Amino acid sequence: GDLIDAKDETRTVSAQYPQEWQIYKSAVEQGANGTTWYDMRGNHDCFDLVSWQAENNLYKNFGKSSKALDDGKGVYSWQVSKPFGNYQFVAVDSW
């Protein structure tokens, strides 16, 4: 889903706003409490981006999972094993 809104007050202009990403990062850091976290980008998180390397790709700076994704460490698929079952997670990014 969308991590940030990426809309101005009029709801007509789409862009990446650093303040919005800073609030997101702070919320994740405060609420993680040892939880395994993978933040999957949504379409609003990619508004106005021409590529992964774009300067305004703020997910790359503020997203919790962006470093792993940038390093190509296989964050798109992972398995979690619990006493009550095994779970396979697959994330698909538009890049």
C-alpha cells in the first residue's frame, strides 16, 4: 500500500514531500518494537519518479527496507516459520 500520501493541500498536485517521508520514518522507528518490517511501496510512493536513482526517490532515503532492496538481497520473497504454520511472502515492485 501507500506509505505516504504525496498530494498537496488542494489534492491536485502529486510530488514527493520530504516532511511527509520524515514523519513516516519516525512513525516506523517508534512503532517497530522488534517487529520484522518490510515497507512495500505503493503508487503514491513512486509519484514523479523517473527511476530508482532519481534524486526525488525519497523512499530510498526514508524507507526501512530500501537499503536491502538497493543491495539486491532478495527482499521480494521470504518465508516465516511459526509453530502454527509456515508463511511465504512475495512482494512485487513496479521497478
